Amino acid sequence: MQKSEFLETAIKAAKAGEEVIRKYYLGEFDIEIKADESPVTIADVETEKTIKGIILSQFPEHGFFGEETGKTNPDAEYNWLIDPIDGTKSFVRQYPFFSTQIALMKGDELILGVSNAPMFGEMAYAEKGFGAFLNDQPITVSEITELKKSTLSTGNIATLSGMPQWNNLAQLIQSVHRTRGYGDFYHYHLLASGKADIIVESDVNILDIAALSVIVNEAGGCFTDLNGEGLTLDTTTVLACNSKDMHEQVSIMLGV
């Protein structure tokens, strides 16, 4: 794949961010609790500043929306969406289910995604129209078409547990071959590389999933919110599947 200047810069930024993450991982650092009761560390802030510096030095006219530093130039044609450490709770408890998420929007369309999980040794990336890659190797979703042969992974589902669709999720769980709860970046890497088939989440934000949605879609999957709508900056739920057909089957079963 011939990488665009956008993708080359995103990968460079992700690798630079990884150096910051590795400096702090397993080390000592202060933990602050944000207004939404999620943790933030110096590693989050420094990683985002490093990524922001690289991206905006290359594309100073672009907008930037970071988990820790907020929005700059949001009316720009191109906007970068960044979660420097998606999975800070994992990071502070020193287990490796965290990643750096870098996405690029042109207008309202997500066109690029990089998902770097340094402690897993996995970097997935995709650019609209050019396929998806994991550690520089092309990846595609599975060809499983039947629920009874599929693998379902659930992530954050606290809100869903209080919704009428909770019983429908129970029926879906009983209909698939097996259920796991990989969560965070990891089950999206699995879905895009053909190792899982369905993902359901009800408590995310766009910075968690923007890059991953591009990767899954470019791998041949189908990625929407739980109502079947495309992603926006306000999206908080996910239904991602290996195909439109599987997506339709799951949507009917969930009743959403």
C-alpha cells in the first residue's frame, strides 16, 4: 500500500506517542480523576502533546480534537481525533489493554485510522479506499454468515444493561457460538482480522472508536451505532459486524 502523507504522519505520531507511553508504563506517576470520574495521568497528557505537535507541525491548517487538550480550529476542513491512551484504567493498573487512537475526518467523513497498542505489539491502520492493515500486513474480516458459528465480543455495556434491549442481548448471546469480552481496541483488531464477528458496546465516545471504525470498514466489515446510524462526534454506542448481512441479523435480534 502506498501511504498518503496523512497516514505517514499519523503513524509517525503514533510511534512517537508510544515512546512516551513506554517511558511511564510500569513506572510511578500521579493519577488525577476527571469530572467524568475517569483517570488521567501525565502519560496521557504528554502523549497527546507529542502527537499534536507532530500532526500540527505537518498540517498547521487542520483542526485537532484531543481527549486531554480539547479542540482547536474545529471548523477546518480536516480534523484529527485523538485518544492518546484509550484504556487509561488499564494503563494505571499495569495490564496491556490500552492503545493510542488517531483518526482523521474530512468534513463529516472519517477517512483514516491508526490504532497502536504498544504492549501488544500491534499497530492497525487504514485509509478510506485502500484496505486495512495490521503490522503492515493486509487484513480482512471473516466470512462467517451464521450466528450459530459466530463469536460475539462485548465491551462497555453498562447503559445497555438498563435498557429494554438487555433481554435481547441475552438472546443474542444464546444464539452465537461463543461470547467474549475483549473490550477496548482489542476486539476491533480481532474483528478486522477475521478472528471475531460481532461487537456490541453502549458506553463509548467517538475518540475511542473513530480510528477503529475506519479499520473495520476497510477490512470489509460494517460499523454503526446500535441504531444502525453512521458515526458522528456524538456517537456513544457501537454495533460492528463482519458484514452487512450479519449486521442486519444482529440488529433484528437486538431490536434496536
